[in-house]
Amino acid sequence: MVSLEKITWDNWEACINLRVKDEQKPFIASNVYSLAQSYVALLNDRQPPLTYAICLGRTVIGFAMAYRETARESRFGESSYVICRFMIDKDYQGRGYGKMAFAILLDKIKACPLGSADAIYVAYNRSNEAARALYAGFGFKETGVVSCGEMIARLPLDCKSTRVRSIRRAYRTYTREHQHNGPV
């Protein structure tokens, strides 16, 4: 079963030992660099980044990192979550694990753990067709903006609706579990 786990003393080395195929190396920063960025952000920014080990059972097979920007910080003028790293180790690619992990990552972001936002952004190398197909499959639309050779894609996000649905679901579950027949 695929899951996203927080980075811990037990899995951080496995994260930095993950590798992509040689032809994919130009598409992504190393996980050592990403964890260093995460550390600096944790010590200096108002909100820590969301960093995860992607696990298959107890085996680390990938890495994901995202952060939240305010409308003032964003080049697009809206508050957003930005998925800045997403990778699956070369030995686990082509088995659907990336798609499963990305769906879980989106669910975590849609819960708005660092505050509300209007969109989720992701950037990818324009020649990375696998990334383009993955993100488009989840509804991301290319913005037409290219930054540092990477296409930026956007997915609308409505944290209020997501939270309202979560609250309603929790209320229905609570009332269903606490129903009783007749007077107490």
C-alpha cells in the first residue's frame, strides 16, 4: 500500500538515496538539495514546507515536497500551494505508484494544512511528457507561463468547500454512530 509519511530519523537517508533514470536527472533537483531547502525554510519561514517520504509498505520509494504561498508572495497574485518536488525511484516507476502517491498528496493539500488557498501549482520541464500526462490526468491546466525552462500548470482549489464537505461528513458519521432508538 502506498502512503506518504513525514520525514524522520528512520527514513531520511532512504530519501536521499533515491534515484531516477539517467534521462530524468535534468528534470528534478536532488533529494539532498530538497531536504536542505526544507530545513532552511523550516528555520526561517513562517510556515514549514510539506515534505514526505513516499512509501510502499515500509519501503521508501519516492519523495514529495510542497509549500504554501500567500497572494503577496505568489507571482500569480493568489494564495496557493506549490508542489515543487515529486519523484519515484527508478526501480519503482511504471507500476502506478506515482499516480497513487500523487493522488494522496493532492488529498493532503486539499485539506489545506497550512491555510486556505485558491490553487495548486506544479512546474515541470517541457520535455517531460510523463510529468505533463500525470498532472493533466489530475486536472492541472498549463498556464502558458514558462519559468526557468519549466511549464507551470494550475489546479483550482477551494479549501472552504473541502472543509465544509469534511465537516458535513464528520457530522453525518457522528449522528449515525450516536443514533439511538427511543428515549434514553
